[in-house]
Amino acid sequence: MIIGIIPARYGSTRFPGKPLADIGGKTMIQRVMEQAGQAQSLDKIIVATDDERIAEVVLRLGGEAVMTRTDHPSGTDRCWEAYNRFVTDGQKAASSTDYIINIQGDEPFIDPEQIDELAAILDGTVELATQMASVDSAEMLHDPKEAKIVVNTRNEVVYFSRSAIPYLWGIDPVVWHQHHAYRRHVGLYAYRADILEQITRLPPSPLEQAESLEQLRWLEAGYRIKLVETRYQTPSIDSPGDIEKALRAVQ
């Protein structure tokens, strides 16, 4: 079974109430639910929220909402609580045959095929998986908000960094992207259920704290993260000003 979980937290520092923001006549959470609902690979979709107002909107749309704690440090932890509530209701333990796909609640224009691309590799041996896309500009390569990825020959993550890695000796950094196939992280995650249970018990790690990238905690602990390349680069909404830009990008 593959379960799509959409973490939808109300209290965003930069954009409080973000899941309920109006985007072209629909709330953000409605748009994410509609896009996820078109994916062929998901057996179930759950919205994991900490706010009754979001849950009410989800239920009114015919969706399924699970109430979670307000103090989760990440969407990964919120996904685990929602999945755990689901399996507890079903009277079973976290299974190595179940996968959870964390569908970002601030990407209202995510393409359903992007979800199916990631789901296609979930064969029971994959512990964790995420996506990558090509870096096609110096601006993107050197933007610390974009996590860059070093990839091995098995399409697994070696390292994530906010810095441009690898460093190209003797070449102007402005044209590094023309001399090496750099990849950036696209934040759609898949977790095998038993692995999700394990990683939510890990303490913060030194590399994670240095780069402020949660996924480095998993790498430091020895977990393998499989990568799927995608051509989809849908816009996320981090602030109210991003809404108009996102609408223009998809028109």
C-alpha cells in the first residue's frame, strides 16, 4: 500500500494559515488534494493537520483528515504520527510493505505524474526516496535555499548541501553549471513505513544542524536515500507574495 500524506500546519512563521490561503478561487489545501488525487499510484490520501479549521475544509471537500500535535519539528514527524494513527485504527504495525509519500502542503500545482514517478521505484527494498532535478543556472546553483545533491552510480544520495558541490577547481563559479551535471533536491519524500518509524526517533545530527537540512540526519545514521530524476519543477508557496508568481508560472 502507498499512502499519500499531506502535512498541513496552520502556524507558519512567514505565512500563518497558509493551507487556507486563496489561490485562484481555491484554498491551497484543496489544490494539493486535487493534484494528489489524480496520481495513479496512491491507495489512500490523508491530510495531517494540527488545526480544526484545516480539518473542516478537508472534510467538507470529502477528504480524510488526521489531527496531529502542534509541536512537530518537521513534516516527517507529522507524517509518522498520521500514519501511526491510521495503522493503529487498522490494528496493525508499521510495515515494510507500506510506503508513505510526503506530499508538500505548500505545492498547490504539484504534477500527479511527479508522485507516480517516485512511487514507481518503491519495490520493498528502497528505504527512503526523493527527487532531483537538473541545475540550469548559476543563480540556482549558488542559491543557499536550493539543496544540491551529490549522487552515486546507483542513483543514491551521497550528500546534500546548500553549497555548490563539487567545487570545480580552476573554473569560474559563474559557469560551473556548464561544466558539471549538478542536481538540486526536489522535496517530495517517500518513506518505507518501518524506516519512517526509525528515523523519527533519531536525534538531530551535526551535519543536519550545520546545513539546516533534516535529510542529512538520515544519511549520517546510515540510511540509503534513492533518487528519481524529474523534469517537474513546480513552484512552492513560502509567503503571500509567492501566490501571484505561482499562478503566472502555471498559466
